[in-house]
Amino acid sequence: MVGEYHAMRLETGVMLVNALTGEHVHGRAKPPLDGRDLVRVATEVLGGNGQVDLSTAERLRDLASRLRGIIESLSRREHDEAAGLLNRMLVDSKARPSLQRHGEQTWHLHFHGPEADLVQRWTAGLAVSVALAFGEDLPHHVGLCAAPRCDQVYIDASQAQIKRFCGLACQNRVKAAAYRARRSGS
Ligand SMILES: [Zn+2]
């Protein structure tokens, strides 16, 4: 079930990027996270998938920033740059596919060795998932919200890849601004 794990990983990756990085959300400034807040938010995003202390949370934020850089270059259609960043992330993550099984689960493919720590596991998994979505054209593409003063990233699972905004809040905000602009122009 590569597809299912791929989609789940990308969803968590997008949640990490939106929770831990970015300066604006839905037109409003977003205060930077530090210390205990950073640990709390990182823990919430991973939802009990491992213990998060401050240094782990900081490494997760670095990973999220890296992922943001890749999504931003993809959304600018700078594919050579995105491929370069992804290749570097794949190398640094020491991604190494291996079949693993936990308890009663069926065997499934991981992209890290069994000795990898939490951040290494996520780095390897996310590097592979984003690379698959980009290089193999799997569904679930990632993009950057096109609305002004919003740095949120999103997953576009639509066939036609038509999504432009992180959600209805930004879509409506842009529509309303366009409407006001038309009204004042007439
Ligand atoms: Zn937005």
C-alpha cells in the first residue's frame, strides 16, 4: 500500500510545514514558535508517534523549513531547483528502503533503517514521498497558497491539479478583494 502510506506521510509533512514554519496565515501575521510552544505543537502534529523534546522539535522545524523550500520551488515551477533540493534531502536523510513489521501489522516498506531516530525517519519518508509525487507523478501534489500574506502549503489530490489556495478562508478572501477592486474600478 505505497499509495496509502505516501498520502499519510505527505499529509503529516504538510502539517509540519504549516505548524512549524511560515510568517503569515490567512492574511494575518503568525508569531514564531519557541521553547515549550514549539515542543507542544510538534508533539500535536506527530500525534504520539514518538517522544518530542526541544532538540527534536528544533530538528523537526529544520526539516519543515527544508520541505517548505522544496514546495516553494515546486510551486514556482522551478523544477531543476526542486530536484536539486530533493536529491540533497534524500542523501542527507540516508534513506534506505527496508521492509518492516511492527507487532501484528503486515510487512510494509519503510525508507529508513530500523536504527533511525524520529527525525531521521521522517526526513527519509518525506524526502521519498515528495520525490515520488514529483518524479513519478503520483497523485497528491503539494503547493503553496496563492493568496497574499499566507504561507500555508496544501495537498492537491485533484486529478486536474487546480487547487490554488490553502482553503476556503483564503479563497474567499481573494474573491472578496477582487470583487472590491472591480467595484471601485467601475
Ligand atoms: Zn492561504
